[in-house]
Amino acid sequence: MAAHTARNRQAETAAVARAGRVAAEPEFDLIGRGMAQWRHERPDIDCSGKAVVGRILHLQDIILRAVNATLAQHGLRYPAYAVLATLRASGAPFRMSPSRLQATMLFTSGGVSNMLRRLEAQGLVCRAADPADGRGTIVELTAKGLALADAAMADHAGVERRLAAMLSGAEQDILASLLSRMILFNGAAPIDLGPAETGTLSEK
């Protein structure tokens, strides 16, 4: 299994290399060109933060489009997948309280509640009284939800590897550490999932 995974990663990296190298000079990408315009038109403003933040925002769009395209074969979009995968990764019996689920994810409480209703209607999760607290509820993957999560998680991990395949292992470690430092320093606000961002493809 380990050898098979290693071969897959090598193949993904080679595919990126064959597709051609992206210019390493940051002034040539979309954000770099935009910063040059800012500096020309508003030299009084220090726009240096865009070099990092602007690229993260641009990458967010690129990443979500790639991830959603991969998850589409499972009838999922990322927010619904994230709930299923979080429950799956929690381990048997694949159940969590809504508050713990929310704390583990970057969703507002309203976003999680709406998502759980949709997933329950599709038979992917079920909600029941929490045996440890009769006043609370727990959310648990159904057999259908577990099977879907297992299949989608493998494909999701694959697209993540492809998105980062142009970086060496050492470069990925450095970037991951720097991004983690930014998150810890600035904190992470929950995402308010609008109607266009929730649910599965079958609901669109």
C-alpha cells in the first residue's frame, strides 16, 4: 500500500512537471500585476500585504473550484463533504455533538444546522438524543454516509496532493508552517455558508 501511494505521488509530481513550469517571479502573476498598478496609481499606500493575502484569496478560488470538480463525481460540494469527512475522521462510531462539529469546522452555527438538515434529508447522517446528555443531540454518519465519505475522502486527498505537487516535500512543510503561523496569529472567523455554498449537487 505504501509503495502504491508513493508511486501515485511520483506520477502526480511528474504530470505537473510535464505540464510546464510556472514562472517563479511573483511579479508576473495576477496579484503581482495588480500590485504594480496599485504602486503606480497609489504610491502613498503600502500594499505589501497583498503579496501574501491577495495570493491566498486567489488560491482559495482556484482550490475550491478544483476540489468541487473532484467531489462532483460523488454528488457533493465541499461544505457538505467537510461535514461527512469530519464525522468519518472522528472514528467509530462516527458521531459528534453539533457544537463539537462546529468547533472542528469553520462554519457558523446556522451554517452547520442548515447543512445537517440537508444531509439528514438525504439519509447521510442521522440525529438522535445524546446518551451522555439527554438535553443534547448527537450527529452520526449513516451506513450510506460512511460509504460516501470513504469514497470521497480518497479523491479529495488526491486533488490536494495535485494542487501542491509543484512544491517539494520540504517546501510544502515550510509553507504549511508559515500558513499555520498566520492562522494562529490572526485567529479564524467562522464562515457563514450562504445558500449557494451549501448542500449537495442534487440540490442545485
